[in-house]
Amino acid sequence: MMEELMAKYLANELNTSERADFESQLIQDEKLRLDLEAYAKVLDLTSNEDNTIFNAYSAWNKVNERTKETKVVKIQRTNFIFLKVAATLLVLAVAGYFIYNSTLNQEAEGTELASVPYGIKEFTLPDGSLVKLNANAKLTLSKHFGDSNRNVTLIGEANFDIVRNEEIPFIIEAGNSTVKVLGTSFNLTTDAEDGVELDVTEGLVEFSSTITGAKEQVAKGQSAKLDKTGKVLQKKEMKDTNFSGWWTRKLEYDDTPLSEVFKDLEDTYWVEVDYNQAIGACSLTSTFQGATIEDVIKTIVATFPEVKLVSFKENQIKLDGKACYH
């Protein structure tokens, strides 16, 4: 039975071949992934032991009993890729999602929403706004969010679709920046080494530095970046929409250096690309829509004879080669 197979997978009791086959099914079957997360949630709710090791058969019995009386709630997920998920991480991630659902409407200080190591989570906030969190991102809501304020703090990357409210602006503290909107759509990224980047897809956003007080009005089709010191704020016209590839799964390149392509791939597919700097200047012209990371790497290697794939293990990709000459 598939349910028993899921229990054994969570218990880490599959052999190497069985685990590989099951993980291959996870990558291809969205329903199976959601079912696995739901079962992991049930196991977590029915377990009173502070122990990450459990017997598959007793675990399955718990699942079987619990699912007879529990309504399964599906997690909103966009193209979540299972690379190699440890049972503990999966249980914690799913448990965190359901804890969020049960506490979001409380008035506790600092309600925290978090994503997962290799995937996307989507949340509907109390004011009706939609937020997608990229891998490892974290969003903290202030006390009384939606009533007297709409203040949040972001770590990582998120896409916001904010419900308009003329009386209560939506305010985001992100790194050394503050973002203020009444209602609009935008992508926001914070990185300790690279600063804060804003890409606006709808409406108007006020983007300012908490260090210098410098401020910019960023409109639809524009981007702005605040450097890691919080002192240099620059605005420009948006040159492409690849910043949204992590949730749209669409990447477009027109004579783009591979060094830029690799940054997009790391953000979109949650991988790490180690490459010889000589190939970074090779320019790619291609469009990827709904492609897997394997498909993208194959296209790059096939396009450039100078580029060689050294290894591809889990989320680690290593490329080598020499400079391209046209």
C-alpha cells in the first residue's frame, strides 16, 4: 500500500533502491507530495515522544487510525521540489505550517511564518494579502496585525500581493530598508552580503533606507536596490522578470552572461552552482518555461562545448570549462 510506503519513508526504513524510486515518484507526483506532508502532520500530532526515530509499522497504525477521523488539509505549494528530504525536516516543516494556521489570528507578539529549505510556502494574511515565501524565508507579523497596523519583518525573499487599505499602510522592515505600500504587488529580497532588492510588478512602492533616510518611489516596471551598508540606494528600469522565476518557473535570457544565469538558477531551484569563473562570461540566449534544473543544465552544456558538467549531486552542481569565443 502507498500509505505504508510513506510511513516507511518517513521512518527511513527503505533501502537505497526503494528510497530512490519513491523520491522519483515524489518529484513527478504533486498529489503524492501533498499526501506525504499530510501524513507527516498526522504523525507529528499523534506523537508524544521527543524522538525523531520511530517504527514504521506503529507509525502507520497511528496514521491509519488518525486519518479515519481527521480531515486532511492540503498545503498550498508551487512546484515544491523534493531533493532528499530527511524525515525530521519534513515533519518539522509541515508541523510549522499547521501551527501557523492555528495561531495566525491570535494577537501574540511576533507571529512568525516560515518557508522550508527546498520549496515555497504561500500564506493568506489576516488582511487578505497574499505572500509567497521562497526557500528559507521568514516573515514576522507585529502584534494586532490587520487591526491597528500592517507591519511585518522579512528575512529572505518573498513575493507580496497586498490588499489596498488607504487608512493602514502595509510596512515591511527588511534589512536596512523599509518598504511602505497601500496596496500593490512586488518582490522583495534581503541578503546579508548583497543588500535589499525590490522589483515592482503593480502599483507604487515607497522604498527607503533606515540608515540614511534616503527614499525612492518605485513604480511598476522598476527595480531598486539598497547596498548591504544601507547607504547606497539606486533605482532603475526593470531589465527582465527573472527575479520571479522562483515562483513562475519562467526564465528568459538574451545574450546573458552565465554568471547571471547561475545566480537565477540558485534562487529559482534552490541549488548551489560551483563553476570555473572562465565560463561566467559565456552568453546564453534561451527561454525556460516549467523546466527542471536538470533540463536547464543539459541545455547549457549542449549550447556551450566549452562547458562541462563535473557533478550533480542533490542540490550541488559543479561545472568546469574554459572561456567562450564567438
